[in-house]
Amino acid sequence: MSTGAGIDVQRQLESLIQDFRAGDPPMPVIVLHAEDAEDDDRVTELVDELREGQQSHGTRLAVAPTEPPQDDPDLDPTAQAVRLLRDLGDSRKWGDRSASYRPYSFPRLGLVRALQDATDDPEMDEHWPTAPAGTPDGNAQREQAQTQLLRILARQRWRPRRTAPRNRQALLNDVQQFLPAGVLGALTSLLTRPEWYVAVLAGIGLMILLAALNHVPGRAPLFLWLRRESRWFLTTTFLQSAARRQSTSVRLLRPVHSWRAIAARAYDVAEAMREGGVFPLQLYVLALFEDLRDNHRRASWDLRGLKRTRPPVLILRRVSRENGGIELIKAVSDVRSRRSELDPLLIVAGVAADDAPLLDRGTDTGTPPDGANSRSQLLSRPARLQQRLRHWYDEWAGNLRADQSPSRTNALPWVLRIALPREELVQLRQADWRCVRARHRPPVARVVWSAYSLALVLVLAATVGVVHARDLHRTYCSAGLLTADRDTELRPAPSGGTECVGISTGDVRFGSHLTGGSDSEGGRLRELEKLVHDENAKVLRENPRAYVTVVYAGPLSSATVDPSLVKGAEELAGVYLAQRVVNENYRVKLRVLLANGGADMGHQRFTADAIARYAEHDPTVVGVVGFGRDLQSSPAVTRRLQEAGLPIVSGTNSATYLPKDFSNWFSLAAPDEHQAEALGLVAQQLRGQGEAPYALVLARDTKASQDRYTSEQAYYGGEMLHKKGFRLLPSRTYLVANGKPELRLHAESICRGEDVPSVIYFAGRVEDIGPLMTQLGVEPGCANREISILTGDDLSKAKFSGVGGRDGVAPRITLYHAALAELREAASGTAFYQDAAQYLPWLEPGEATYDAPGFASGQTALAHDATRALYWAASLGDVRQSRAATWVNLRGVKLEGMATGTIDFTDAPLYGERHGHSIVLARVRRTPEGLSKAEVLCSRPAGVSKPLDVKQCSIR
């Protein structure tokens, strides 16, 4: 600053700005003028220096064009004052982007300008009403004029007329209002757990659609009634006098009502603006104040008021009556006197000494008391001006209450007029020029709550979200960006890869995650899943209060090495068939949930935990069907479901120890011990009456696996051979590498040894029998010797050539195996095959027979019977039973006419083995034609407790 007055005024401005950092002090209209008219130019230069100083301090500053207009110099002072304000709605008038925070926005001032432009449009001239208000003609003309005004406003997009670059900015501002809708659309789509790009495209697509609809030519913008300028336009008390008792209600869910209110208010204001006077000028001033107050609102989502720590400054270089500056200052004082809120605008104006009385028609309020004058004489001349400035401001702020009174008609209470003496306006030596320093430290809110910090947070959040989403997609079968179906997980599959295991309670389909299995088996599984899902949906839709839920837990995925879905697909077909029969014929409906224990039920422990967790929240779950493989984890699985109160009815698990150890275990499969006893009838005949022949137990090594079935079979088979009088050779165990059994060395040792066994008890799996036959069929010592192989029920899954399968036996080797389902004798007394032909859509006429592919193994029949038994207990008396009641009712189940005979649990002792299981002894041998032929030696349907004897099972 080059003058003493400039230094003191700038220092006073900075003091006021520092007060603004901590609160909302009243901002005056500071009018500077010289005591002598000859110094008017020096005052103008001082105002210019103040402008440059505030710009260097980062103040948002605008300079009103106080030069007389060249196009229309005869405008009246009020119109000239409006001209000073119209361009202040352009954010570029308030400094560049180097000023604090982002540019200002002026939606309210823009709305007033849009109304002014529409009112002054030549097309409106012939539509203004000429008939008196309240008459029929006047009302009709008023409605026509309102319609035309709204048409012009719609054409302007309810914005002031602008140039093309600014229209592009208006388009961007309009699009911003649809950002929340786009985010909402994206989050809504995330609830369905799609891929992340689907959610992004949904949000962007919704924004584009709304933006396109928003800019339909000749239409008002979408959500006009929800804009902040529209809400202000309807609720400000300044316009209530023009409302003519029209409604001012704006509601989100009542767009038509809100639109009528805006339309009525727009026309009322347009009529008032057309009449002229001070109303348009004061409306412009009010809109400017409201926009600036909103731009400095501290309690806003972006904390802009805490970031903009310097108030905006409006510079009026030289105000006069001719350029409208005097009227503008009067309007500012009048509007501030009428409204209750403080606005942040600080106005600095210069005025000629001769025009100064126009702004202060009362007495001089700036004269300090005598005591102050006497004390000020001790100070230097510049210090006295600085003290006077502070005293004048304090006294002005204290007198606002009285000066705003209506009776003080000669006062302009918001004007602080400062008369500058000549000696204070004398230019100092350049060495004495002073620069009043200002704080440049950015506020905390600007650093913490800024676009940069937001970008950092978004980057971190996106990184965490991507990592979390990848973890979800790697862990769960169905996952979105933030959520996942936690009832199913991706677990390691045998021989590499992953498989989806757990209980499918939502949209997870195990068939869609298959990595192995033949195409036909995978397609059959996917078809069955869809059929079960559709049936469940029908149950929930039509019988939401009369159904029970049964969980089927089976192997619904396969290994990549030697893949097979035979067991899971066939069992699921039986469960679905039971569901359809029940739902077509009984009042209490059956809902089936599918649970995958993985290939060979390797993840059945996790599946049991998932079932138990789900059952805690769904009381309709009454029990579990399945878990048909005896593994090391079977006791833990049964115990976990017992703790959850869930009984298990298994169709194929032949574990001997489970019914003895757990009261919730029910099985239709003959236990391993019973199977060995039945095979003992064959061994007894093979033993003969002469010298005891040699026998051998060949078992799969289960140390590195979860398999418990083969070890149980090996134990009971060895005990049986010993009881029948065979001379037992040392038992042998073979390894399995990459899904293939290593049997060559064992075959060589067995066949080339001194004592070649005539009977081999094979405790292995069905997939190992083919390599065993190949090895024994070519080894000297075995190839030319009659050898009998005894084995358990797992061989019932084999497909021998006689039934269209892939398995067979070597020449001179006879295979005897047990099977769990006697289907031939039970076929005549059951409707199972009739129901299968009706409800299984892939069956052709005549294909539903007991020896047809898909039925011969007994897997479908046993799963069907187990499901029907559990349902009977859960719907006793045709009334839906609780979980505990189902468990109790199972010991009273006796169902005749099932696929395997009569299912009877009535004689099952608690913690003991029951009798009456279905069992079959089958023989497979090579025919003269070179084919493997399977035949039934003897059998017993379910429900018959009389044991088999040698006569029934004669091998002769």
C-alpha cells in the first residue's frame, strides 16, 4: 500500500477477515471517500490498491462494472444497479482457481436471471394480460401468459441465456445431480452379486438415461422441484407477497403438485419484475446473498465454509447515482435489514466526496467520544486513523440493532462510511510502503476433507475393495463386489483345481462349477438342480406355511482324475422323484436343499457345518438325507448334526459303528459286518471239504486319504475268511497315485509266489477293479488258475458289459460282490418305476425298469426310499412336525411298497444295529463269448429279517 490510509484500511480489512475465520461477523458496505473533492482520484487509486492486495491474499473478489454503459446511457439508476449485479452470477468474475477451494456457484442468481430473460423475451409482449385481474377474461389471459412463460423457460432450460461454452458447463452441472441416482443404481445392482463391471455399467447407464431425459428439447429439466434454487424460490419470505395465496409445498413424492407451485410462483414473480421498481433489484441482491451464504456454509457435505476462510469481496471503484452504484448500496442495506441471516459479502466502494451525503443522510456516527479524542492525541497520525477505523466498525456493529428499526428512515444501517483526510492520502516514499501480511496456511478441513484426500481414500478403498472382492471370489462360489453367499465355498479338489461345496440356499448351482465329469453326467446334474429349484419355488409360492425342508448331502462334484458323477446324479434323481411324489399327493409339501460334500465327499465336514449353521435360522429343516460315504470324518459329521438336532437317513453308507455310536443315525444300507457275513456263505462253498485253501485280503491304502470304508471292509472280510477256515496270507495294501491304483507289483507277488490264493477279499473301490482284473489276467500263476474275488457293495456301482458299462472281469476269475438294493423282487410291489416314468423327464417309454441304466446300481432307489422315510417322520398325521419330533418319529417309520421293499425302523434299537436291510449277492464271470455277465446269486428285500443261507446262495 502506497498511502497511510491504504495501509490502515487494508489492516482493518485483514482484521475483519481474521474474525471471519472464527465466526460470522456482520459485513458492512465500506464506503471510502475523501474529505476534499480534489482527492477523489486518490481514493479510486486506493480502492484499486485494496483490490490488488486482496487478490494477492487469495480472496474471492469481483469488480462490478461501474463505468457508464455505452449501449444505453439513459437507463434509470435502478436498472443500472441491476446491470451491475447480472454478471456476478458468473463464477469467473470471482477470481481464478488459485483462490481458496473451488469456484463459486450461483444457482439462485441464475434462476432470477432466467426469469428476467423470459420476462423480457419479445414473445411475451403479446401474452401479458390486459383485462382486470379477477375477471373471467383476466383469469384466462393470465393462464395463457403463464403457459407461454413456462414454454420460454423450458426452452431456456430454466437457465439464463448463455454462450455455448457456458452451456456445456450447465450441462455438466445438470448431470451432477444424477450422480446420487447412478450410485444408488450401482449399489442396488450389487445386491444381486453380479460382476463389478455390471454394477458400474448399471450406475453409468442410469445416469446417462436420466441426463438424456433431462435435456429433451422444449421440456423442463427433470427433478426441477428438488433443486436447491427451486426450494429457495418457493420458501423465501421475500416473495410471499407475490404468491397470491398459491401453495409453496415441495415434496419428493408429489412432483405434479410441486411443479404447479413452482409454475405459479414463477409467473407471479415475472409479473412483479415486469412492473419494475426496486423489486427486481432487491431480488437480485437477495439471490446473490443467498448463493454466497450457501457457498460459505460450514455445515455442508464438502465443508466448504471451513475451507473458504476469507469472505468474498465486491469492489465498486466509483459509485454514483448515474451508474447505479448508489441504488445498489441502498438495496444491499435494505435487503440486509429485512432478512435474518448474515451473509459473508464484504463490499468496498469508492465514492466522490460530493456524492457521499447520498449514502449517509443522518448524523456522523463515526465521531469518537471526547475521552477517546484526548487519548488519541498521544498517538501518531497514522495510528489515530487505524484506531478510528476499529472504533468506527465496533460502534457500527453495535448500533445495527437500532439502525435497522423502521422509524430510522433516514439511515442506511449497513453502510460504514469512512472519510479519509488529505494527509492520509498522500503517497509515501517507496521505502515506507507496507504490505499487510495475511495467513496462507490452509485450513485443516481443506487438507483432510479435500479432493486429494478423497482421491487417496478412494484409491485405498478401491484397493481394499478389489483385494476383498478377489478374496471373496476365490473363497465363495457366489460373490459380488462386497458380499458373498457364505453357505458355499470353493475348496481344493482332488488332483488340483477347486470345487464348490456347502449348502445351496440361494442361487448357487453346483452343476455350473463342475470341472470334471462327463458331459452327460454334468448335464444331468444341472437338469436335476433346475428341477429341484423349480419345485422348491412352487412350494414356497403355493404352500408357504405347510412344508418341511430336507437337505440332501451328496457328491455333486467330481475329481479331474477319473471323474464320475454317477453316485451324486443318481442319488439326486431319487431325492427329486420322492419330492415330486410327495408334493403331488400329500398336504404337507417337501422342500429340498442341495448340499455338496465334494468329490468322494472329501469336504463333508465343512458341508455339515454349513447345514447346521443354516438350520439354526430355518426351523423348517427337519433332517438330512445322504452322507453316503464312510470316511474318517463321518463321526465328526454325525456328531455336528446331532448337536444341531438333525437326524440323518443315509441310503448307502454301510458303516457298522455309526448306528452304535449315534442315536440320530439311520441307514438303509446293510452294514459292512453284515455284508461280510453274507459273503461268508459264498466263501464257505469255496472252502470245500478238503485242505484249507489260501486266501488273501487286498485293501486300498487309506493312510493318506479320508476313506474308512475300505479299512472296515478289510477288517470284517479278514475276520470272515478266518472264521470260514481259510489259510490267510499276509494282507496287502496298494497305493493310489494320481487316481490310479498301483497294483502291478502286488499282482506279480501274489501270482508268482509259492502259495497262490484261491480267494481274494478285495477291500477297494469300484474304480480299482478294472486295473486289478487286467493285472491278474496276464500274470503267470493267476491267468491259468480259478480265482474268486469277494468284495463289498461299492462294486454295485460298476457297469459291466452286460448292462452297457465299462467294467469287466478277467478270464477264469469270478467276482462275487454285495449290493445294497434288492430291486428285482421289490419291483412288483412298488410304484417307484411308474412314478419315475412320470416325473423324470429324460426317460423314454419302457426305460424305467429295475435293471435299466440309472436304476440297476440301486443308488436312485435307496435315495428315494431314504427321503420318503424322513418325510414320513416329518409329516406324521399329515401335520408338519418339528425337528425334534421328526427325530423321535423316525423310530416308528414302517413304509411298505418302497423301491427296495419295506423300510422298517421300528425294531432299530437305540445305540445298536438293526436288521432287515435289503441285500444282494451278485456274481460276475466271463462268458464263452468273452463278455462279463452279472447275475444275482441270492437276495433279500428290505423289511425281511430272516438271514440268507447257503442253499439260497448256492454257487453251483
